[in-house]
Amino acid sequence: MIKYLFKSILLVFFLANNLMAQDLIVTDSGDSINCKITKIKNEMIYFVYKQDNEIRNTLIPVKKTVNHQYNYYNQPEVSLKEVQFKDKYSHWRFGLDAGYLYYAGGKNNESDPAIRKYFNGLRSGLVLGGDMTYYFTEMFGIGIKYNSNENRGKMYGVTLSDENGTIVEVGTLNDIIKTTYIAPSFSTRFYSGNNNNNAFFMNIGFGWLNYNRTESFADSYYYNISGSTIGCNYDLGYDISLSKYFALGFQASYTMGVLSSYTLNDGTSTTSIYANPEEYINTSHFTLTVGLRFTTPN
């Protein structure tokens, strides 16, 4: 009986020591990380560590390490309790945005200064959007991004002349430009301070970009150009905490896209255009937005 009791005590001591012990990860850059490895899966090491008295949950590719060893440290930096409740960050983040959009592509070759100013004015407008992201670690997440804008222009008293310079009509020039962008995205998040709603974000996405422009002048002409292409977006943002689950977000984005083929409708017929490079439509644009963020409970 005493022998079994002694073995049981040794077993409990051994298990307790393993639970208390900390693991070691050595990176290929020579850094040693005192941490608790939670799992190794798909060539990734998932681990918990402490930085600035905060518990961090992250991962590192196995190929970026030269060694990892369980139960290396006898004095753990991360307690068992902290490991058990390691997800001290929000997995879901939702955002709604509104702000300013500016078309960066294309050239304005109009000789008339008033017309040139009018078309330059069409480059800017209001943009509305939203995004949804799921963070599978504190730092990395995947999601979907959406934004849409509509720029309108109207110019009165525009004259239309023939090849001899004779004015044939005076009327109003109208333009409507719309773009819609929907894309899956990959997000990187960096918390700042002690509040898990304050964070920097860097996102990249590839998705569907639709462009539609309608222009008309009095009764003389009408045309509509529409088409879609693959777009790419880069986002850089910062969220400032308002409460436990709400934050105010600021974001700068650049979306790239070029239409090499599109549909032209002149009001009587529709033609598919496969453009030469000099006729491509550059739909690339910058946006500066502000909006409300909502994060779910941990």
C-alpha cells in the first residue's frame, strides 16, 4: 500500500512539474522564446507567450525555427490558468465605413479648361463600405470586404460644335460613375496598449471590381460603359476603443483595377469592346474612411 502511495505521489509530482514547465522555441534568427506550445499542425507551431505582462496567442512556421523543446523551463512565464484561458482577444470584427474616394487612374486631355476642371471633379466622391473578419489567432485573420461609390457631375451651358467650329447645340453635360468592389481578404492585427480594441490593421485582398459610367449631353449623345475585372486592395487602419466591444476606426485604402474589355451602349446598340492598351480604363482609386467597429466577446 505504501509502495502504491509513493508511486502515486511521484506521478502527481511529475505531472505537476510538466504542467508548470515552460516550452522553448528557437527561431532561425537566433531568438529564444519562453512559451507554452499548444499544438503543432500543418507545419505551424501554435503557442502562448507573455509580453509586457499581456498574454499573446500566435503561431510560427516550423521552417522558421531551428528547434523546439517541451518542458525546457522550470520557471514558467505563462501560468497554466493563463494557458487555459489564452484567447484574450476577439475572434470576430465587423466594420462600417464612409468617406472620401479619389480615382487615381486615367488622363484628362481636354483642351477646354472648364471641361477639364469638370472631369477632374468627377475623380472624387463619397464611398460607403463594410468588412467582416475572423481572427483565428490574435494576429492573423481572414474576411470579406465591400465598398461602393457613385460620383455624379452636371455642367450647364456646354456648347457642342461641328468640325468647322460652328455651334450646333448648347445643353447640359451629365455623368454618373459607379464602382463596386467585393473581395476576400487576409488581415494582420497588432494590438497597442492594454485595451484589446485599440489596434493597427494591415489587409490585402483580391476580388471582383465592377465599373459603370453613363454620360449624356442634351439630345445629342448618350453612352454607357460597363465592365468587370479582378481588383486588388491594400488597407491600413487603426481602431480606437470607445467601449469594450465598440471602436472608432480610421482607414486608408488603395484599390487597383484595369478594364481591358467592356460593354459600350450608345442608346441604340450594345457593343463588346476588347480594348488596345491605350484604351484600357484604369479604375484604381484611393479611399480615406472613418467608421464604427464592433468586436464580439472572446
